[in-house]
Amino acid sequence: MGLAKTALYTKEQNELALIAKAFGHPARVAILQYLFKIERCVCGDLVNEIGLAQPTISQHLKELKHLGLIKGNIEGTRVCYCIDPENWKNMKSIMKDFLDQDIPNPDCC
């Protein structure tokens, strides 16, 4: 399987695709919702809340962290995660610009 040819697309298109990936799995959506609800948590809290195995939760956290939507701080032997406010604000702006587009010809097709 070949590599994705992200260079063929604009910065905005690549950013939208990454954002869509973050919301592309219900577990990641549930993690983000939980983080908004409690403002911060530890991975073990998510295991109890969402009901998935710890390694699965860790993979989703890793993906969300890689995408920049969450950040984590080491507290002793645990990692505490929260929403990254600056990246969240940026993501909202990108999504708003994309979703606020009007259909130029609504009678098409």
C-alpha cells in the first residue's frame, strides 16, 4: 500500500481530514465529551467511563494527542489528560469556515 499523497492537497484540506479522523471513531468522540464534562482525567477513569480496555483507550488518547486536540501531563505514575484549548479553538475555526459554505446552486442534480 502506498503512502498518502497529502502534498497534493491544500493545508486546509489536510487539516480538515485530520479533524475528521479525530471524530471518525465514537470512542474518540466519547473521550472528548468526557474530558469536557470533567475538565481533566486519568486514563483509568476513561476505562471505567467508556467501557473499553485500557490499551484501546490508550490508543485513542494517543491519536487525539497526536492530532493536538488533547494534551497530557505526567502526575506521578499517571497521565492526566485535558482538552488543548488553543488547538480546540483553531479546530472550531477551521470547521466553521468549512461548514459555513453555502451551496452555490441548490437546484443542481
